[in-house]
Amino acid sequence: MMKNSNIDKLAKDILKSSYLEITDPDFNVTTMKKILRESRKQRVLENILLCFLVFVAVDSLIFLVLWLSGLNIFELTIRLIGMPHEILFHIEKLKNSIIENSFIKYVMLSFGGIMVLLMIIESKLKLLEKPK
Amino acid sequence: MDDLYLKLVLEGNTSKFSYFIEKYKGMAFSIAFRIVNNREDAEEIVQDAFLKAFRSLDKFRKDSKFSTWFYRIVVNSSLSRARNKRPELSSIDEEDITDVVVESVESAYSSLDLSDQKKFVHLALEELSIENRLLLTLYYLNENSIDEITEITGIAQENVKMKLHRARNKMYKILNRNLKSEIQSLL
């Protein structure tokens, strides 16, 4: 009776010849390209999150400081500050157009700023990471 | 070595991932090919598997070897691709093989040159079911342990042993039949 280990050994020898190679010579390069692209996407996503968090934190801090100083920017008037009329008139106008009249506009502008920032970051990353 | 490169990649040195591609692409391709039975599909699966592995690299807990974890991704991707493609083949009976069968395969197989050996093994594997091909590839070609095969395929340990035994017997029977008919055609 043939030993099971011998049958196994023969099976192993036989199956060794079933090993296959990838014939595409560019396989490594194309795979690495995909991975680097993925890596960039992940970083951009992380940057979006980071920028958003920084944006929220900085804005909250500004609102807090103003609130602690007894100023509420939503009720900001020229008389309350007592600064030159022309400058504050323009600030007031800008404030009205982006905050009071449409808060969404303000948010969109902020996101627009973030997107520009991210595009700059992404183009920097593209320059930094080139596949082998 | 895998751990070192894993650390480097996780630290942001993405280009070091090429180490894993170079090391595991061959075996991953053999596994994928045995399941989908098509070169192009297998290459695509391996590429996607590397991408999936990279995406979830931070979730790899090191409870097992990187290769085991990665081959599981390859097997799952291949199985989902193969599921809708073709029916399983396996008409060979499951009785135990005799020493005569093994000895006859051994002598006929060793008399073949390398390219014919490859051809006959390939033909025999093609006749087996996907599961049988996969188990034989993992155990005999990749030399994975039963525990690792359990982890890669999700088949219970006891079933792996039994299925492996049956798969090996079937392979011998198919090889014996094919080799016999080849010899007869030569005479």
C-alpha cells in the first residue's frame, strides 16, 4: 500500500508545474499607477476633511472672540463700531450680501476657497509622486 | 520582511507597495486563474485585489500573514467573478484511488517533457470544480497550511481536509485517464 505522504509528494510535484506567470510586462507599472492614484485620492479626501475642520474651528473661534468682546457680527452696525463710514459701509454691504442675505452663499464661497486649496495640494502631490 | 514594507507603506511611502506586487503577483495570478480560467480576467482580478489590499491596508490586523489576508481577497474577487460565468464541472466518481492509479500516473507523468507535463496538469485541473482547483493550488502549489486554507476560503477545517483528499483523488483519476489515452494514441 502506497503511503499517503508519497501520494501527497507526487501531487505536489505534479502541481508545481501548474504555476502560472503574468505575461503582461507592464503589470507592475500599471498596478502601481492605480495605487498611486488611489493614494492621491485618499490624501485629497483627508485634506478636504482637514480643511473643513480647520475652517469650522477658526470660524468658531472668531465668533467666540467676537461674542466675548460683546460683538455679534450678525448685528454689526456702523454706529456700534464707530469706524470710518466708507470702509464700514463696504464691509456692511459685503456682510449683507454673503451672510445676512444668503448664508448659503457664504458657505459656498468658503467651499470654493477650500476646493481651490485642494487643487493646489493635488497638483503638488502629482509632482511629488511619480510612478517608477 | 513583509512587516517592514507594510510599515513603510502605512507611513506614507506608497511606492514601497511595489514590493508586495512583485512578491505575490505570480501566486495570486495562479489562484485567480484556477478559479476564473481566463488569463485576462485573472490579471484584472489580481490588479483589483492589490488595489483593494492597498485601500484596506490599515485594517489589516496582522492576526495572519499578509499573504493569507491578500489571497483571501484574491479568492473572494475571483469567486464573485466566476459565479456567473460557467457551471461547475465534475463528473468523476469520488471513490478512493488505488496504488495502481498513482503508480501509473507517476510513471507516465515522469516520462513527459516539461511542456507536456504542464499541458496535462492544466487539462486535468480544468476538469475539476472551481473549489477543487482552488484547494489543490493552495495546498500543493502555494503550500498553505490547512489553517491558512480555512482562513483564505472560509471552508471549515475538517471539510478542507476531506475536500482536499477528494480533489487529489479526482486529479489522479483524470490524469490517469488522459495519460492512458495519450499513450494509446502514440502506440
